[in-house]
Amino acid sequence: MPALIRQLGADPISILTELGLASDALDSPERRIPYAAMGTMFQEAARRTECAHFGLLCGRAWHLSDLGLVGEVVRNSATFGTALRMLTVHQHLNSEGGLAFLLQHGSVVDIGYAIYHPGVVASNQIYDALMAGGCNFMRELCGADWMPSEVLFPHAKPVDIGHHRRFFRAPLHYDSEFCALRFPAHWLDHPVRDANAARYRIAEKEAEAAGRGELLQQVYRALRLLLLRGQISGNDVAHMLTMHRRTLNRRLKAHGVTFQSVLDQVRFQVARELLKDSQVPIDDVAAALGYAGVSPFMRSFRRWSGTTPGRWRCTLERISAGAS
């Protein structure tokens, strides 16, 4: 990322300094920066370089080795399907604000990414980067013959889609309810090229030893994944975390929150993302959040924000039009 910023004529050090980060904060895959700071860095980089497709360019330079330990597990998995499952299982080691997910619908598979961290800016840049990087990861695992059959973006269509079209070489769907690379399920059985079983065992053991992270992050991730699956209840979350519902409630209470308050935070983040960055109809936003209809969603959104989803979206559109 710093090299790309320099190449495009801006100073990465000044951006890092402005965010309160060390000048070498991005020098190693094992270093960590706050998730919100990553979004702000994408936003500032795109603004200062005057490059609307900065996220896409950034993701095009990513490889599995940039994922550190997680990349080592994925790269040495025996099959493509195992590699993707290991990515979703251990990706939390690299992120406290977004999750990789794997969904299969009959003969079609979606490998995607969803943000759950509240108030993240430049989500469109993050999603473009992750989809471009994801394509690189898939081709490292399967070879140059792997191609997505479709690419889904939860943001509006860019003014110029030429950069996206040339890189992905697949049908592009904007204003989607989630972000994913879609491909035929037969690829899941494809052997991973040059996978090393011994290196896999070592890396997987180390990743398992690192644990699943602190409880609230686990709950945020579980809720976001369940929303993608169309399921949403405390019992579903407790089952995913292999604990009793009463145990979950007790542990959340010890953190000073309730299940409903965490669910509201996750839903509010997804709602803001879809209302701000896309033209997904409000009734589809409600469905994506697990509401049975528009009315309960509108009541919840008013409780969260003090206004209706439609007015919130219109206000942002007016602000954006004034800024441009």
C-alpha cells in the first residue's frame, strides 16, 4: 500500500502520521493497525492520489504470503475447498472488523467478505481491494485457469468500470446485498498446487493455538455470518460458539452488553453501508438484515439514528452532491 501511494504521487508517511500510526506500521504481515484506521487510510489514499479505483489497484498487488500465518495454512491445504474453509476459520487472526465467508448454493459457491465493525469509512475501497486480492489468492491456489463466474459488489457502479472489467474479466454486479466472488462448485475438489502437508500441519496447529479471539469479536462475526445465511437468533449464535444460550447471555452481561444491543450494532453497520454506498432498495436492505418487513426495520433505524432510512440516504446524497 505505501509503495502504491508513492507511485501515484502521494506521501504514505504523512497519511500514517495523520492517523497516529508508525511509519513502518504496514511493513510486515504480522503487524497490526486498528480496523477503522485501515478504512480511513483507504479513504485518504484515494483522495490524495485522486485515484477512484485505489482499492482495486491495492488488492491487485496482494498475495497469500501477505496474510502471514493464515496465508501459510491456506496455501498448503490439500484442496481448494479445504483452503477456503481454512481461510474462513482462521481469517479472524488478521481482522477485528470484517470476515471472510463461504456460502454454497447448489452448484454455485460464493467466497466473500463482510464488514461488521461499526462506522468504517471507505467500505467500497475495502471491498474492491478484497475482491481483487481474492482473485489473486484463488489463482495462486488453482492456477491461471480459475475465473470467477460473477463478481458482486455492495456499492454503486463506479463512473468508470473499465478498470474493474479488465481485471476481473467476468460479469460485474453492483448494488448487491453482499460482496463475493462467485464460481462453480466443482472447483472445491481441485487439488492445491504444490501444497506441503507438513507445512500445513505446523501452520494449522499454530493457528489453532492462537484461539478464536475475545468473545465480543466472536459474537460480531457470528451475527454477520448468520445475517448472510438468513438466520438470526441468540440460539443460532450460541450454537456457532458451542455454548449454551444462558452462558452466552451471562458472558455478554459481564462485558456490559446484551445480545440485542450487539445485534443492533451489527445491523446498523450493515444498514448504513448499504444505504450509503449502494442503491439497494430499502425493502431489500430490511430483508438483508433479517427483518420480516420494511416497517420493523424503519422503526429500528429511527431508534438507532433518529431518522428514517430514506431520509438518511437522501441526506448523504445531498452532502455528496455538494462536495462534488
